[in-house]
Amino acid sequence: MTPKLYIVPTPIGNLEDMTFRAISTLKSVDLILAEDTRNTIHLLRHFNIEKPLRSYHAHNEHQTVQHIVSMITNEKSVALVSDAGTPAISDPGFLLVRECIKEGIMIETLPGATAFVPALVNSGLPCDNFVFYGFLPQKKGRHTKLLSLKEETRTMLFYESPFRLVKLLEEFKEYLSGDRQVSVSRELSKIHEENARGTVDELITHFKSKTVKGEIVVVLAGKND
């Protein structure tokens, strides 16, 4: 493999979503960087991939990024994967990409799974103009961010923990409106996939009545002109 950084998306649930190119790349590189090696090892074993594996996550990326850049500079090919989806999308990866660009290192980003894309299409809300917020700040800046959403006319996308989903919907009601259209997708591509659509009020009632599990993508309609 050409010495460079390979950004390799992994399935968000269904292993059949792994691409042939992703498998080939992981089988060919010198080193695989994983957000959580305990999760990634299962993926690698499933596809009979035997390569050195090293942790690269939010708690060590600042300390390790220069070492990784040095490895690639010294003719090593390195692939970065996250636990699910495309690295750097609400996952570690941005710092490494930025440093590789600074050092003139080639980067090859493979297309693949990203949870917010199927959630957006499933929502039935406008897809031609949208904004991705990822996880809203939990404390500092949350109030200001929620206030700013009130005038946003584009479709909005958020990631959220299942334990905080109802709280987020209740904040949408408080800061925006209970009759704003919203879609919640969870467990995308898995056996228990659910796409719930309706008003904010309706989905508060829906999710309050059940135990919420799985990865969550929330798609919120923008303000009408």
C-alpha cells in the first residue's frame, strides 16, 4: 500500500454494509487505528483481517497524533476506523487528518456508512439544504445553541444518547415548538430499526412510554419562512 492515511468507514450495525474496498484496504495497510480495539477486533475477525491494531480515541489522540504522522512519513500505511460509521463524524479523526495535511501526507477517504444520511432520507423532511449539529453541548453553551435553533430554516440533524432523547425533545418543545415536525431514527440497519415521525409533542409521548435503546439520530424540521 502507498504510505498514506486511509479513512475507512465501518458498518453502523449490519456487517453486510462493509464495502469490498474497505475490507481490501484493511487487509493491506501496515497498521489499523481503532476507536475501541475491543469492538474493532470482532469486525476484523469477521472478515479474516489480521493486522496490527492500536487504540486511537478522544482521550489519547492529542498525545499520539505526532507519532502516527511520523510513522506514515517513514513509509507506513495507516488506516483509521471508528466503532461505527465514518471517522471524524462525531468521532476522533479530525486532528489526525489536519496534521497529515500540514505535513503533506496523502489522505484517502473511502465512502461508506454514516448514520445521519439514512436518517435524513428516512425522515421525509427536506434533504436539499440541511445542517449537521452532532451532539449538542451538555452544559456550557447548550442554552445558547438551543436558542440559535429557533431561527434556523434548514433541516437540522443531531446525534443523541438514548438516555437523553426525551430531554432533547422536551427542549425542542421549550425553545421552538411542540408542533414542529421531527423524526427519530434508532438502531439503523439493525434488526430493531425504528423510524418514528411526527410532531415534537407526539414523539415525546411515544418515547416516554418505552425504554429507548440504541444509537439515535434526530432530524428536526427548520423554521417555515
